[in-house]
Amino acid sequence: MDRNLALDLVRVTETAALRAAKFMGRGDKNAADQAGVDGMRRMFDTIDIDGIVVIGEGEMDEAPMLYIGEAVGKGGPHSPKVDIAVDPVEGTTSVANGMPNSISVIAMAPRGCLLNAPDMYMDKIAVGPKAAPYVDLSAPVEDNLKATAGALGKSIQDLTIAILNRDRHAGIIEECRKAGARIKLFENGDVDAAVATCVEETGVDMLLGIGGAPEGVIAAAALKCMGGNFQGQLVPFEEEEEERCKKMGIDVSKILTLDDMVKGPEAYFAATGISDGALLKGVNFIGNGMGKTHSVVMRSESGTIRFVEAIHNFNRKPLYAF
């Protein structure tokens, strides 16, 4: 894949974020999501790829755009064939309620390299590069805390663990507290929290807990680019979900590694903040028909990570963008 595709992907997430941010705090998460989807879809049509959405807004009969199996990109005879995983607005509730940790996000890899994760839950652990070799999702929480603390040269009492604020995490929270670790609860957006483990300035050392499986694959692409470690295990809460995994050839008892979720050496990840989070600043409409975005884009083959701050002049943007 052409390395210049990285900046093309940022344009896609920027457009989705700018559109969705118009609905910040207006109480309508569906409108915010639709705005992000519309912007992302239009920008994909300008990129020279032959893409297939493997993780999207849902099945074809559930989502009018960016559904699983949809073709995106210009799709010319020489366009690279790629898998696309998207979440135009990760954290729709956060946008609707004016809360933090909402982003627009894309992962991309060569065709057949992204796990087509079913829309269900996944148990997850994520850490940055220094602790990457030492954690294991199947190990007790305290063992992973000790291993991460040792790798980072910290005491357990100085670790910060990001956990989605849900009742199902009461046990994990209690184990972390018992071991003496600090906890950062968040309401939405575990892709942002997973990626934050790889950026020292965020202060997040580890992500633990159960979240969406599609978001897990997207986060795995980012951590593969950044040299971190992400492991996941599908958690079927209903018999129907377990049957679906069997039909897809996925063993729910298996702990999925980075290479299970993102095969091969090449992957791209791009995200733009909609509302402020641990990793990215949200969209700021600065007046005079202008807005500012904060994004990150990365490529696994080179290990390059770019933070992109852009000022957009809506008076000059082409019609497909706004």
C-alpha cells in the first residue's frame, strides 16, 4: 500500500469528526452518527483504494452506508485491495451529551488481513511497548499489574488503569483497588483508551475490561503500529452469538493476539478527536467559518506516528467535505 494513503485516511476522519461535532451536546446521538457516516462515506469516494468494509455500522439491512461488505474507494484496476474497519463516531452518547472521549476512527490493512469481528463483546487488555511482552489476558489481574509495573519501572500504586465504567467491571475494579493501582473510569470510547496506553503523556498504563469486539480490532491495528500489545477474547452473552462465531470459524475460547486480529506487517490507523480525550483534542470551531481538528495517523510497517493539527476553512472546502 502507498504510504501516502495515511494522509488520505486522516482527511476521512477529519471530515467525519467535523460533521459529527456539529451535534455536540444536542442530545441526538443518531444525528451525530449519521453526520459522521455521511462525511466519511463521501471522502472515501475520493481515495484510490479498492476497499471492503469488514467492520462498519452494521449489516446491509441495518445501515444505509458503511455497512459490512460495502465497497468503498475509487476502486480502479490498479487500486490496492484493502480491508477497512470504521467507526465514524466512536462514543455517540458522548457527543450527544457533550462528554469526552469521542473520536472518528479508521483501520486499514491489505485484503484478508483484518479480523471480521462479529458485533458482540470482547474481553480486552492493552499496554504500551515497554510492557508489551509481559502481559497475558488469561493471567490474573494482579499478575498483569505486577508485570506492567516492573516493565515501566513503577510501583503498582503508581499505575493508572483505564476501565470502562460498567457494572460488569465491578470485579476487575475491586481487584485493581485491592492491589493498590490507580483507576481511571471512562464512560465511552475504549479505542481511545487503548491507544492512550502507548502514549506516555496520557498517563494511562493499561486498559482492562469488556467492550465491543469491532472496536477491539480497530484498537489492535493501532497498537500494532505503535509496538504495544492488545489481546482479546470474544464474550458471547447469548447462544445466538456463540453460534454465529462457530459459523464464522472463530473459537470463542481462544485468546486473540495482535496477529490474529491484524495479519501481516502492514496496517494503517487514523483517528480524529470529536470531543476531548486522553489522546486527542476535540473539534474546535474557532469562528469566521473555520474549525480546528487534532488527529493521529500511523503505519505499522514503518512505525511512523504522526499527530496532525489542522485548521479548516469551510468557505474554501469543496462540497464533498461539508
